[in-house]
Amino acid sequence: MEERKNIFDYLAQALTVFGFAMAVLNVFCLLFGESAKEVSAMFALGRKGIPAEIVFQFAAVSVLITVFRFVFFTDVFIRNMKVWLRAVCMLALVVMTIAVFAVTFQWFPANLWQPWAMFFLCFGLSVSGSYGVMSVKEKTENRRLEDALKRLKSKEERQNEQ
């Protein structure tokens, strides 16, 4: 049974998403900032960092991603949907949200294919990495629960023998 989460749990999730996004963006600033500063609001400062407006926009996207995760991965709104379909729907909504932000706030030129290709590549790598981390975490938790169940059964058997 999953424990009930409170607002601080969701805030921690949003800040985790935000922190990961900022780390990736800062690496991109170092790698591509100078060459992209003329064409992208995101890299307007070149290698020096990310403009404050962009930081707050990414904070908003992080909150929205956390809201989407709440909607699709709790049973509050959606009760009878397969997990894989929930994941696909959430990822599609995240991509659409980021695309709307990218176009609206001119994160990169909407009419060039290269920034979109880089976006989808980075997004795919992020999703793959997240999936990998979550898989390892789930396997570790399952192993821990199996061990605890074995200990409990062993304890019950010893008590029944007495």
C-alpha cells in the first residue's frame, strides 16, 4: 500500500525535476551557449548561464510535470487505465507543454529542425535515464520487500512450531 503524499512530497518532486533540468541546461550553456546566444532566448547569456526569465519558465514547467504525474499516476482522476498508457499520455502531454513553452517564450527557433531534433534527443535520453533509475529503484524495493516477507514467514513458522 502506498503512503499518502502531501504537498511537500509534490514540491520535492517538482524541485527534483527543476534541478535536473537546470543541471542539463547549464551543461548545454557551457557546450553550446556562445554559438546559440544569437538564435535562442535560452542561451542569451552564452556560457554565463541561463536568463532569470527562462529559469522561472522552467520552474513552471517542472510544476506542470509534477501535476501531470499526479493526474496520471495516482488514482484520484484516472482509475482504470493501464500503466503503460498512463505513461504514454503523460509523456505526450509533457512534450506538448514543453513545445508550447519553447514556441511561446522563444527558447529556440520554432522554424529550424535542428533545435527540435536536439530537444527530442535530450528528452528521449532524459526519459530513458529516468526509466533506468526507476527500474533499479523498483527492483531494489522489491528485493527488500521479498526479504522482509521471508523473514516474517520464517518468524511465523518458528512461532507455530513452539
